[in-house]
Amino acid sequence: MARRSLQFVCQSCGAVTGKWTGRCESCGEWNTIVEEQTGGGVGGGPGKAPRSKGRVVPLVGLSGETQEAPRIQSKMAELDRVTGGGFVRGSALLVGGDPGIGKSTLLIQAAAALANLGYPTVYISGEEAVGQVRLRAERLGLSGAPVALAAETSVEDILATLETGPPPALLILDSIQTLWTDQVDSPPGTVTQVRASAQAMVRYAKKNGTTLVLVGHVTKDGQIAGPRVVEHMVDAVLYFEGDGAHQYRILRSVKNRFGATDEIGVFEMTGRGLEEVANPSALFLGDRTTNAPGSAVFAGLEGSRPLLIEIQALVAQSSLGTPRRAVIGWDSARLSMILAVLEARCGVRFSQHDVYLNVAGGLKINEPGADLAVAAALVSSLSGLALPANCVYFGEISLSGAIRPVAQAPARLKEARKLGFEQAFCPLGNLKDRSATELSAIGLPELGDFIAKLSARAGASAQD
């Protein structure tokens, strides 16, 4: 009998090496190389594999009749928004999030919603027993929903069970790291097992038109654990974000073959489970202090949804040789750039001050359009004068100090007008569309003009 060959696989990125090393050369992680057996054996070499003659695939042109992908709506507006209008039949979704963030709660609510609408739904848990899932469903008031439930981790047993009846409309597997298949000799949770199990389940979903939802664990960096190839195998990747200190949860789409990316859905964690938040802007601004220095309202955009978010800044005299810079919810490198532009182009000095920046509500934003709101909050905190309570800010700041236009300015201004704001500071290039809103929008070509307007307003307030 031929000796089975061994390979060493990185459990972080899936890279394969011929020998064990302490550090992966592909991703740079330490102590992630694990020895695994390949599927070799007698006659298992690549030259001995049976070859089958392929079939001829018809080639067609780009023009022709197209049909919209059939969808299943769960009637949960926030979930349907993130998925692009509902679950697509035969698609595979990967949902990731921190432990305890509410992934299982969200999916059991979605399964119950679809089951109550008449769609066959199967929920298979690999981490919890049937009794634990039933207790959660009872706590959420969903015990009466006709959801088929099982606790199993073997891929072969799951497929055999599903083949005994008609294919379900929705299949939820919680989680992909617990599944294993006897086609692979590696232990459960390894890269080879995760990849093989996901491939088998995705193949079943594509063949039978079942919507497959896989739950994935995340690493300490917030990335879905396991090989990145699993993210390439599925049609959509959703991240469930949130902070344990806040009751808000954000479901964010980072990949979607059937909808827009960077779309978000906002939920609130309550004793009855996750409740949808129809107007997240009002929720994030509910506890805002309007007369405090260092607070600015940013008219942002998450996917296709406009959001009003409070940016909080605190600038304090520093006793350290190197002043401290702390950021929560925004990019720290972006903050350093804004501080440098304010000092070099506008003459506002922060070199002797500690700077703290926070995005209220536990939300994380990556949009460069928040530059102007951050600059306004920083200058307000440094001067000790509060910004107008009925004003919003948005605009991207370049290294030259120019304020660049941002996308979908009318939608941002319309959201601000809906919540009672009367004025907006925005890039001058965004005022070409005069039919945007009824708001009094002030166009700014450069950051220096904005600082001058704030200084003039501060001088007028001091005279009063």
C-alpha cells in the first residue's frame, strides 16, 4: 500500500506548504500551520485518476432574454434590504459575527418568518442541542412556527436527511466550522474540512434551488475564520456588527452577487429578540446634546441608505511629550490626515493637545465624506464653542485643503430635512443640482473658508 502523503495547511489563509514552519509565509500569522493528510492512497496519484470525456457546452451571445432572479421575501424589511430584496433561490449566504452578537437569534427569526409564510424551512445546529434551540425559540415567542429542527454535524447525514423529502426553501447551518465529512481525513474545523463541507452543501443548494445560509465564526481581527475560499464559494457575505455595550446591531453586506454591496440593516436587541429599526438616523441622534462643543452631525451614506450620525470630538491640553490620538468607529489614519491638513492649511494647532474621536451609537463608518464633519467637531472642541444644532456636514477633504464632492448629496440632504435640520455645509461641487432639497446648503470650495466661517460665527457669539 502506498504511503499517504502529508501536507501542512495554514488554518488562517489556507496556504499549503511541504513542511511545518512557525510562521505562515502567505499571511504572516504565527502557529497556524497544521499537519493534514491528503486524500491519497492506492492509485490516488493524479496520473491514476480516471478521466471522463467532457460534454460540449453551448456558447451564446451577450444579448438575449434575461430574467430577474426569483426571490423569497421574509417580510423582515431590514433583512430583505441587505439581501437585495429577499433570498434568491439556489443562492448561498455566509453570515459572520462576534460570539453572542445575535447571529443565531436573527436566523431563527428569519426561519420562523419564512416558515409562517408557507416556505419549508430547515434549521440544523451544530453547536447547540435541540433543547437549547427550542428554549431560544420559546423565549422569542416563535415556538409555534413550523420550522424543521435538527442537531447534526455530519455532512453525509445532513444530505441523506434532506434527500428523504422535497428540498426546503431555506436551509440554515449553524455553523460551518462544526461540519465534517468523511471524505476528508482532517479533524473538524480545519481548512480542508471547512472547504469540503461548504462545497458539498453549496452543491446541494445549487442543484435543488434551496437558499443556503452558513454561519461562520470570526477571528480576533473581525474576519470570518477559515479559508477565504469559502467567501468566494458563496453568493453573499454578511457581517453582523455591534457592541455588547449598545443594543444596536448592524447587518452589513460586503459581497452580494444579486444586490448592492455595503448595504446595511439596523436592528435593536431587546428581550423579545431583534427588532427592526425603520429610522436609524433618529435612533442614533436620540440622545444628542445640542449645546456641547465638539459635536457635529454627519450626513452619511451606508449602501443606498442615508444616515445621520453624530461625530464627537474631545481636544484637551496634553501633558505628554507625544499627544495621544484615540479613535472609535473611524479610521485612525484618516484622523491623522485631517489633523495635518488643519495645521498645515488652516493654521489650527493640535500639536500640544490630546485628540479623542468617537462615532456615537457604536457605528463604524469608512466613508471619506465624514472628513468635513470630523474637522468641524475638532475645531468646535478646540475653540470651546458649540456648533449650530440644526446643521449637518459632509464632504471629503484633500491634502491640499480642498473639499471634494461626495456621492448622492440630494439623498443626504433629504434625510437631514426629514429630521428637522435646516442648514448644511457641503462641497461646492454638490450644489450644481439645485433641485436637491429645501435645505439651506452652503457650498465650500476649501477647508480654509469653512474655518473662516466658523471663526466669524464665534466672534459674533462672543460680541453677543
